[in-house]
Amino acid sequence: MKIVILRGTMTSAGNARSGHVVDLPEVEARILLRSNRASMFVELDVVEQIDRSIGLDTSEEVPTTRKRGSKKKAMVDDVD
């Protein structure tokens, strides 16, 4: 059974750190799941990303960027 290790722990496959995906016997995997040291491994399908930005390949316009205004020194009036 494939599981994702949540906390560092020792397994029959050796030392497993957080984030590792290991394939363990079902009995050992269930023990780690119940003790909240691991969670079930779920493989997700990769979804193709769609470019929704301004200035796509089909448009000939170049996207505009916001420019930062110039910094002006604050005038301080001396009051005596």
C-alpha cells in the first residue's frame, strides 16, 4: 500500500522522512495511518495549463505594465 509520510518515522523499508512516498505492507501502513504519521497516497492527473494572460499568442498587443511614480522629497516647514 502506498502512503505519504507526514512525520519522520522508522518503517520496515528504513528511515522515512516527511513527504516521502513509500510502499509498505498493508498491516504496517494501517498502523501508521491510525497513529497520524502517514496518509493515503492519491495520484492526481496533470491538467494542462491554459494561458489566460493579456497579450496572448493570438493578439499583437504587448501587455502594459504599471510603472512606479517618482519619489518626491516631502517639504517640511520649520515652525519656530
